[in-house]
Amino acid sequence: MSELSHVDEAGGVRMVDVGAKPLSKRRATARATVVMAAATATRLRTLPKGDALTAAQLAGIMAAKRTSELIPLCHPLALTSVDVRLEVGQDSVEIEAVAETTAQTGVEMEALVAASIAALTVYDMAKAIDKEMVVSNVRLVSKTKEPVE
């Protein structure tokens, strides 16, 4: 089990010790999709609950900042930037979340949580008018690590 960083030799879970690692500038990008009826996509700014796109953008940013409270073995990070963008298509919303930090561990989970929660917020805001929506294709698109100069 040694290839799993969050599992110790006895098979128990553990938080990885990153204390000896150097600081690096880190960036991760994640995406998610919410598929919906075309009529729903045209109403996302004027739903009975309000503007789903603005609410989802804020929810994604807030979620990224709380990732370590949601994912048990995730390190708390001082995020330097979180950007959540939503693009409405004919019958979907594409969400992209970018998280950045200077730290000893990456920000993949923060980007994934931001994209996921933004997608779930769109779903929550529009579920009263569209019972067939699907949250799909949550994925990590890229991650980078650069030495701190």
C-alpha cells in the first residue's frame, strides 16, 4: 500500500507530512458540466430563486476556501486566487474553476471542489423548473507546480 500517499504501512489513513517539501507556486484547473433543457439554460439569471450563475460562482469560490473542512485528509491552504467561470451553452452550463496558492502541496482538490459545488448550486437553483438536469464530467484539467523564486 506504500504507493498510496494517504495510507500507512498498516493500512490506516493518514494526512501526508509535507513539512519538508519546499514551497512552490501551484495552480489547478477543474471543470464540470450541468446538462439541462434548453429552456432552463435561457432562464438561469431569472430563476425563482434568483441568479443561478452569480450564486454558483460565489458558492464555488467559498467552497474552494473550505476544502480541507470537506475532504478529511486535505491540507488547509492559504489560497492566493480562486476563479470560477460559468459559460451557458444551448442546453448546458460549463464550469471552470482555477485555484492558486504558494504551498508545499497542490490545489487540485480546491479546484475540483469549487467546480463541483458551483455545478451543484446551478442544479439547486434550477431544480424547481427542470427535474431532468445532470451534473457530469467533473474532472481535473491541469495542474502546475513552479519553484518559488
